[in-house]
Amino acid sequence: MAIIHHTTLKPTKLELLTSWLPTRPWYGGADEPRLAKAGGFRLDDPRGEVGIEFMVVTDDAGTEPVSYLVPLTYRGAPLDGAEHALVGTMEHGVLGHRWAYDGCHDPVLVAQLWALIEGHVQAQAQSITDAVDEEVTRSYTGAGLTSTAVTGPAVDDPDGTRLAAPDGTTLRLHRVLRPAPDGASPLPAGATGHVGGAWQLPDGTRAQGLFAALHTGARD
């Protein structure tokens, strides 16, 4: 169980993301984002060593506000071979120096995301210790994923981030979030699994939308 520490961070997560987001191919905003925290959830690391957070941030620097999904991991030491995925470092008021990574490149987050889709773990509230996030939805229609190991690094493109398993299963993370129409199925056509969630819009209302979609077999 992850313990949520309400303490200081220097720099803050939003300050790190303000510099990092414009370097991503799926980011479509200005060179200097104006970010606000809009929602998200956490997953527990079974070993209790890595913090796992799926953060939603909204950027209002452009003509229209845009919400982005940013999976992050927080570690007490550098992750070997993941220099390309480092978002930045910060000083945590309780835990000390922390390394923040794009979680799609962190094997701990990827394994727990697969487990969430299959229903083996539950999404946890973003800011409350030991509380299930009831707004997070997930599904999997298959008999069981044959592997939770990706074949290579996560691949970013203008549409989001793609993770591939050895059996050909592909998980697509939607980095740019769009509210789903009322009454729409959370499972996209042709998908065998999904993760969905909620976030706050700038006008104060709550939106529900797709965070990730799972497809069996090779998919671009």
C-alpha cells in the first residue's frame, strides 16, 4: 500500500512537466504550457519501492484547454538505462531526493498497468492513502494475457504511446484526453480491454474518458 505524503516538492511536479511536455510528439500546445492538475489515480508497487501515478494535467496556454495523461514513476535512485525517460529530479520533504520518470518506460508501472486491465489490482485514489478510486474503469474480454513484458521501449507518436507484448498484444495510451459522449461504451470498437478515468474540466465539471485501449494482435 502506497502512503501518500502531504509535503513539499521542489521543484513541483507541474514545474517539471512544464519543461518536459513540449518535448513530447503528442503534445500540441505552446512552448510554455500553463498547467493545472486535473485528476488521476495511483497504482501500488507490490514491493513498495516505486511510486506510480497516472496524472492528468490541463494546459490552457492555447486557444482551447487540452488535458493530457501523464503516467509517472518516482524512485529513490536512478533507473538503469532510462536516462531518455527522465522527466526530472525533485526534493521530497519526507523521502528526500527523487527521480521522476515517464512511467511508460518503467517496467514497474507497465506490469501494474497490465494487472489493472486484467483486474488483478485496483486503482487507488491519487491523494488519499488506502482508498480505491471508484471513477477508474477497466475491462478485459480475453481469457488471460499471455505476457506482461513489453518487447521493447515504449514508442511515442503524435497519437500517444504504444506498448507491445511478445504475443502481439498492443496497449495504446491516449495522452491527449477527450471526454466520452454520454452513454458511450468505454470499450472502443475492436479493443479487448481498456482503462478509463475521470478528470476535472476548467469549468469545474467532471469528464469521463478513455485512458488506454488494449488490442490483441499486432497493431500500429
